[in-house]
Amino acid sequence: MSTGEPAPAAPRTRTPEPWEVEEAGVPRRPRNWGELALSTLLLLLGVYLVIGAGGIAIPGSSNTVGPRFFPYLVGAATIVVGGVLALRVLRGDQGPEEAGEDVDPDAKTSWRAVGIIALAFLAHALLINVIGWPLSVTLMFGVVAWALGSRGIIRPLLTGGIVSVVVWLVFVKALGVLLPGGILLELATGWL
Amino acid sequence: MDAFFQLAQGFADAVTPINLLFALIGTLLGTAVGVLPGIGPAMTVALLLPITYVLEPTGAFIMFAGIYYGGMYGGSTTSILLNTPGESSSIMTALEGNLMAKAGRGAAALGTAAIGSFVAGTIGTLLLALVAPAVVTLAVAIGPADYFALALLAFVAVSTVLGASPLRGLASLCIGLFLGLVGTDLLTGQQRFTFRIPQLADGIDVVVVAVALFAVGEALHVASRLRHGPVEVMSSSGSFMTREDFRRSWKPWLRGTAFGFPFGALPAGGAEIPTFLSYATERRLSKHDEFGRGAIEGVAGPEAANNAAAAGVLVPLLTLGLPTSATAAILLAAFQGYGIQPGPTLLTTESSLVWTLIASLFIGNTMLLVLNLPLVGVWVKLLKIPRPYLYAGILMFASLGSYAVNADPLDLVLLLVIGLLGFAMRRFGWPVAPAVIGLILGPVAETNLRRALAISDGDVSVLVSSPFSIVVLVVAVLAVVGPPLLRRFRRREAVPA
């Protein structure tokens, strides 16, 4: 993965001139193994598409262009794009990382936060049909807020709990969206 | 004249109390999410797609119209009041807007952005109402081959013209096209790339993909490099626009509109190029030598261009069924959700819906002007939401929207997997919008391609048999070849400026 080395200490002028924004001079960093992996995966996806397309059943009724044609086309394009991009990345080409108001381009990548959030989200997905949406999403909310650096765990859990129950009431009771509430909440709001 | 009559009818349909309420909810919601960093109009409309199952189309589209313009407006508030770079189409507004706010002229900057948005939005919507029927008369005879050419143009335009790296745009497009292939073939009923998972036979839902790429991907990306410390929101105080400010703003508003609308309306839609052009023009024309220290023209022009482009994007969407931005693509999915296929026939078959939508754009735009300046205090509060809570909340709503589609936890697992992909794409500078366009437009392109080839008995020359398709394909080729040449040219130009 890219080494998140801090930028040189030179003070950066805060407002880039327009042409700088346009050209976004990307500092040369070491070869980006992460993107190389992603483009190689794209190449493999293309190969899979072409092979998989050959396995799609063609019903006898279809005459000229059946269900295999477009997958072959997309597969071939994917192989070309993935291959060329992998080569370019291998030669040191690098895309500008997407900017955002809350993204600090000089910050070191926090894989810990990403990992915890992904796990919390996965856990909530698996728990949703067991303990209901409000409870599982509250736990997720608490863990995510904690992983992103909010102090303590009580306040995030409390906030998440209140918001999720209110949202659940609005969407389920007022708008009729299907969302399991969990035994307690279903019982408590059965009269609504 | 007919158009005006129909537009009047649209207004009559749109100003019922319940529809005005939908418009109000839409504009407020749109502005709120536009203000919040990390979510934009595309994701909001995606999250609200499930409500299309409960709401009738008119109400839903009136709300979407409000969200669409509100999102644009909210974005400019953020870029003026937050001292950090945001989405690419509001970077130009941020340049001078930040400086104005810093110099204690925040209120004037917000004012010129709001009125400029209103002016551009109104002119843009008016142009939309005038141009759309004309485009439809031109396009009504187009066949499957022509439509395939148009889809191809949208693909390459969105992938290569927008964004810094055309190749990465195409990579993103390929991902989207693949995701669009998963499921049951529309024409023969065969399963494709479903990995024998029964739920995938219906395809991967647009909501899941869009929310994953926009919301989950963004949340993970921000989490990986979160800007720590308190959020610094600049003061929105100071005196409102003076007479002098108005005098300096009105020409940039009009010029910005003139830049924005055509760029949005051409299938190579997007707000980045016109906002950049508008900024450069105002800078060159300025007599005040104030650029770089907070010139009001530098806020007025790009902001108008941004909004006019947003109106322009609706021309190809409503007349040809061709989305050229991520938000437009999701609006297209909303039409499809109602069983409506946008295309040249939309204006005749769904005439009242389309004109009500256009009328609501006018209404929403006016509501924005009236509501937003008094509500600046609320937006500033929104900007100050602690980031851990903000992103936890975004994930909560992502879960809500995706689970509501099928009530299946598998969708949430898919959401996470595609969200991780979206994170990687952001990290390596692969734009996300082409993937969404590929997902939504891919199946449409395939259907038309196969129809065209079925009519011609497999003869490929059918694809270039009409002047229309030839022109479109030539433009598509130019869209691939042009930008690299242009960039090389601009690099040579820009240095001495």
C-alpha cells in the first residue's frame, strides 16, 4: 500500500491557483502496489467475464445475438483497460486521491479505523434479523463513532439509540418501510 | 406556445398543498445533505429510492427536484464556510468564497452564491423547458442503433471527460458494466454471473450499488484519513450584499449561466469545466485586482455556472433518457422503478409528469432563495456536527436505505463489499460516477444493441447506418481522443498565465 509519508515541511499556500487545481501536480511517490493490485483484479474480472460468458446457456429461440454477446464485449474491454492501467501503474503513474472536506491528505492511513468500521458493519448486517434494526444499528453507530475518535462509548451509544429508534418509528410506522424492530420495540409499539 | 401551455399545466399540478410540501421537504433535505460533507445529492436520491414504492410518481419527482437543486446550493455553503477543499465542482467557488469569509464578508459571499444560483437555476430551467420539446422532435425517430450510439457517447464522455485520469474513468465504467450484467438477461431470461446465489438472479439493486459507492465508500475513505481536531467554520456574518456587490455580481451570474448550461446539456455533462472557465473568465475581466483576496465575481460566476450545468444535465435525461451525471443516473433508475422508460417518447407519454417536474424545479429554486439565507445559522450548525457522529449516522442511513429494498441482510453484506471497493477507488483516484452510469445505462445499451442487431440480422453495419448515429459516434471518438490533446495544449498555455 502507499506509504502515507507526511508531506515535506514546506508551508503550503492555502489557495491553489486554478491551473494548479486543474493539473493537480501529484508528487511522485513510490510505485503504488495497492492500485496495481486493483487494476490486476480488474484484468482478472475481464478474464472471468469472458470465460463466464461462454458458460451462459443460450436458449434455442435466440437467433443472432444472444445473452453471451454483451458480456464478451464488456469482458474484452475490461481486459484491455485493466491491462493498460496495470502497466501504467507499474511505470509509476498515479491518480489523484479523491479530496473531501473531511479528508486530510497528509494524514497517515488509519487501517485500524477502516478495519473496525468494516467489521462493525458486517456484524450489524448479520445481527439485523436476530436483534432487530434499531439495536444492531445502534451498536454499529457506537463502534463506528468510537473508532473515529469520539470520546467514550456511552454518548455515541445513547445518540445512536435515540436516532435509530426515532428513524425506525418514522420509516416503519409512518412510511411503511419493512425493517425488523426487534422483539422489545415491536411489542412496545404494537398499539401504533 | 404548446410548451408554455403545458408548463402552465405543470405549475397547476405542482402547487397543490401536498406537492408544495413535497417540494419543501425536498429542498430542505437536499440543502441539508448538500451542506453535510460526505454526502451529496446522488446519494440522497439513491437513499430515497425505496420510498418510490410507497409514493406516487409525481410526489416523488417533485421531492427529487428539490433535492437536486438543494444539493447544489448546500454544496456552495460548505465550500464557502469550510476552509478545506471539497467536491470538484465547488472548488472554484471555494477559492474566492473562503477568502471573502475570512475577510469578514461571508454574508455577501453566501448572498451572491444564493442569488446567483437562483438566477442560473431559473434561466437554466427555462432553457430546459424551451429546448426539451425541440430535442424531442429531433430525437423521436431514433432507433435502437442510434440509442446504442448515444449510450456509448454517455459512457465515454462520463469516463474520460470528467476526472483527471480517463483510463481510471474507463476502469470504473467497466466495474459498473459488470455489476449491471449480474442477474437475469432481460431478453432471454438466462442467468448471468449470479454465482448461483438466488438473490442475485434479480440483479444487484441500484440502491445498494449507489449507496455503497457513495456513502459507505466515502465513510471508509474519510475514516482512513480523518481530519482530526475541531471543525473550523468561518463566520457567515458581515453585511449582506451592497449595491456595489450587486453591480459587480450580475454580469458574472449571466456569464456563468452561459458557460454552465451548454456544458451540462451536451452529453459530456459535468460542472467542472464550466466552473473553471467561468472563474478564469471573471479573473481576466475583473477590473478590481481583488482576485486572490476575495473577489465577489469569483464566487458569483462559478456558482451560477455550477447551477446552470445542473439544469442542463436534465435536457439529455428527460429528452433522450441519457444520464450524464451520477445524480441523473439515479433519477433514471427512479423513472425505471415506476416502469417509465425515459427516452424521446417520455415527453409525450408522461407529459404531465415531466412538466410537473420542470415546474417543481422552478418552485424549488424559488424556495431555496427564500429559505436559505435566513436558515444560514442552521446550516452552520450542521457543519459543526462532530465527524465521528456524522459518519456513523451516514452508515446508519446507508443501512436503512439498502435494507429497505429487499429486507435481506445479504444486501448489507454486498453493501459493505462494494463499499470497500468504493473506498479503494477513491484512494487510487478512480472516479465513482462512471460505475453508477455503467450500472444503470449498461443494460439499456445492451438491449438496444441486441435489438439493432436482431433487426439487421447480425449485420454490424447497422450501427453506423443513420447520420444520427454516425455523428454521435464521431463525437464519442472525439471525447476519447480530445481531452488528452486538450490537456497537453492547456499545460503549454497555462504556465505563463
